[in-house]
Amino acid sequence: MNINQYLDSTYLKTPEQAGISNSDTLEMVHKLAQEAIDNDIYAVMIRPDYVRSVRELLDEKKSNVVLGTVIGFPEGTYDLNEKLREAQKAIADGADELDFVVNYEAFKKGDSDKVKEEVEAATLVALREGKVVKWIIETAALTDEQIVGITQLIRDTVLEKAGEENASKVFVKSSTGFYKTENGEPNGANEHVIKLMLENSGSLPVKASGGVRTTEEAEKMIALGVKRIGTSSALAIVKGEQGAKGY
């Protein structure tokens, strides 16, 4: 198993969240990209503001590291048009993959039509541009029944509107890593919820994200059947070390 090729190495804090400047944040994401290049890590996942700069770095290094970004992050409640504008700019700036936060709050309120509309529209925009799409459902904010329901909704919408031939390019993803639970720690990728997602995603692949910090945890997720893992501990996982707690 080449665990490196399952990993999306992430840095998604804003400068305000990290208590550092914008230039320091840019330095952090450049460092992340260089670590991915040096350690054969599959992808880096960063905020949209830094996509163009990291695209230039990866191109300059002639690197095959995949460049991903997040859309509607982390709340997912952005208006569809706003999500589409953000996605189109990220595509123009050179992103390879777009991780959209689905409007899970609308789903919880019973507005499945709103969720279907955004999944269809955003997925088709990204696929037309040859991009990979991931839909973050924020498992820590959902009940088991809701996890099953929203995973099935995404699956059915994608297969109906984009076709089976595109299923492998549209993931269901567990977590932003920013949702705060009662104990104050981000989570999302535990065995129970990942199994629920895998059992209901059909031919859509699953990305485990939120709380995977060790090689053992990553290997367990891969054994369950996930195709990608989003983690801020990618380098530690590759080296067989313990990743830092929190985000």
C-alpha cells in the first residue's frame, strides 16, 4: 500500500484563525506544497485565496501534486450563485479539485430540493472543466439517519445528472475539520460514519476527513474502502509519527 497516494495534505486556517499574517499564511501553504512534492503526497488542499500562487509553484517545479481547494467553506450555507462564482474563480486560478461544503443545514430542515439543485449545478460546472468534485457533508453535525439520507441524495443526483461514467470523479467527504463538537475537537472520520457513507455512496468514492492523524488510522480508513484521506497530519502519517491534535 502506497499510503502517500491516498493523502490530501491540508492547511485551511485563515490568517485570523491562525493568528498570523497573510504573507505568513502564504508561506505556510508554499511549505505544504513543497512537503507534498518532496514526499510524493498525492494532493494539497488549501483556501481559494492561495490557489493561483500554489499553482505557479507546482508548475515551476514541474510537479504532479494535485491542487485542491474548498468552496462554501466551512459552513456550507453560501448561496448557490456564490458557490458557483467561488468555484469558477478557483478553476480559473488553476485548482484541480473542488471540495464543496454541501448545504447540510438546508437538508436538516427538510429542503432536499435546495441540496439537489446545488449538487447538480456545481458538480456539472466542475466536471465540464475536467475537475474532480468532493461534497463535504459534515458528519459531526448529522444524525446517522441524516448521514445516510444526504449521502444517498448526493449519489442519486450525481448518477442521474452526470452519469455513471463520471461517478469516480465525484466524492462524498465526511468533514471540514472545523465543526466543533461538544468536547471542542473537530471530528468526522470515525469508523462508524465512514461505514455509513460507504454503504450508501454507491459508485461514488468516499473521502475520510477530520481527525485522521496517524498511519494506523489512515490504514484503517483505506481498509474500510475510502479512496482519499484529508488530513493536516499528512507528513506525520507518511513518516509514521503522531500528528498534532486539533486543527
